[in-house]
Amino acid sequence: MTNNTTPLLRIAGRSAAAGFLLTIAGFGAAFGGMYSHAQAIAAHNSNAPVNYGADRIELQDRQNRVVLSGNVDITQAGLRLRAAAGRPG
């Protein structure tokens, strides 16, 4: 697993994490049972450093984003997202 925290990658990772957090908040708003979790995410420190690792990391500099694939692990201020490598099919 590759682990990178260079400044450019951290900025791109922060953008990816912000999109992830907005997606989670959107699901929380859509499903009433998750309301308390959405409130917890709303109080999350989105300015905290983002650390991530994956089997494959692709920096798309012009689009200001990072594409992670295969055993993805992203953490930010106590919030963690993990995704195993997918299987074709």
C-alpha cells in the first residue's frame, strides 16, 4: 500500500474528502434515521489534515483531484473511509 502526504496530494485529498463528506451528509439528510450522524459530520473539522493510502494513486493535477483505487483508506480528524479492492463482474 502506498502512503503519501505531500502538500499537493494533501490539498487534492482534502478536496476528495470534502466531496466525500458532502455525499455522506446528503445521504444522512435523505435517510431520517441517519439524522444524528449527519449532525456529527456537520461538526467535523474539514480543515484537519487528510491522510490516505491505496494500491493505486493517480494525481489529476489539471482537474485538481486524486483518484484512489484498490484498498483505499482515508482518514481525517477521527473520520475514516475504507474500501477494499473491487472484483470485476
